[in-house]
Amino acid sequence: MKNKLRVLRAEYRFSQADLADKLGVSRQTINAIENDKYDPSLSLAFKISHLFGKPVEEIFENGEGDR
Amino acid sequence: MNTEPDDLNKTTHWPYASLFFLGYFGKNSPGGKALFYRTMIGALLCALGLILSPVVENPLFVIPVLTLIPTSVLIIMWAYKEYLAQLDELSRMIQYESFAFSYGIAMAIGITIYAAGFTFNTVFPAAFILFAEGVRGLALTRIAKKY
């Protein structure tokens, strides 16, 4: 699943550690999401959506062939 | 909030040494210290049970000594349950995947060793435990590397 997390993080000038702290996850989790290695849970996706004030579907894009 | 998102393209690393040798994300992970001390208590009780069970002959003490071993396992199980509840979702998933992988390998090897015992009239449970622990460490590091 593609996402715009890195772009949004840059816009808000958050480091990965800042974002991880705000979301209550590890920095490795943020890194894995940004690199499309891990799809976040629904709960985490909503937390991200709430933090950046954007709908989930604007941040995460379900590409063809994704799980 | 930082003024410079200096880690924009940085990659992160997992605590591979802890994953391999300890079988979890280390003492610095959330709940890591508690897991360490709880599993140590469990391991000590297990060792005590293993040391005392062959030497205790008084029936009054046999049952309490024998309960030390399952009690130690229950303590370790509870310690991991508490630890998993404190991990973040990706770390928890990695830990679960490694448990599943190790369980499969342990079952395969355990049954093989059990069957081999019929032919060779001996089994090496200590070697099996060491092997299972090694597999768990290896599985954790390999799975963590995927992320």
C-alpha cells in the first residue's frame, strides 16, 4: 500500500522520532510504513489521519495487487 | 517538533544483538526490563526444579519441587504476554511471526528427536532447548530485517 507519510512529515517538519512519539509507536514502524514495507493497522492509520487532518484515503492509497 | 526533519531518508535498525541473543527487543524496549527480570525469575525456578527433582526423595517434597518447572514456564508465558501488550504494533507482529516460525521448527525437530529416540534409545532435551532458542533468535533477526 502506497502512502504519503514521508511527504506529510516533511511538510510538518517532523522527524521520524517526533512522529513516532506523537503516534505512540517505534521509529522503526514509521520507517517501515514510509518505505511501504508495512501496512499500519486501521487504528494507527486513523491516528495518522487525525494528526495530519486529512482523510485516510488521502494519505494511504490501495494499489493494484495489494493485500 | 524539530525545525529540520533531518532523518527524512534515514533508515532505521532493529536491536539485532538483543533479538538474536535475548529473543526480544532488549531491555530498552517498552516493558523490556520487566520481561528480563520476570524471565530470569522463571529460569531460576526452572533450574531449581531441574536440580532438585533428581535428589529429592521425600514424597512430601517431590510434588512441590516438580511444580517448580511448570510454574516457571507459566511465569515466562505471563511475562511475554505482558511484554507483547506493551510493544508497538510492528514490533509485536515481528515477535508473533518469530514465535510462529520457531513453534513450527521446534515441533518438527521435537518430533524428529522423539522418533529418533526409539532407534538410538536416547534423546538430548538440553540440545533441543538450545536449538529452539537459537532458531527463535535467528527467526527474530531475519523477520525484523524485512522491515
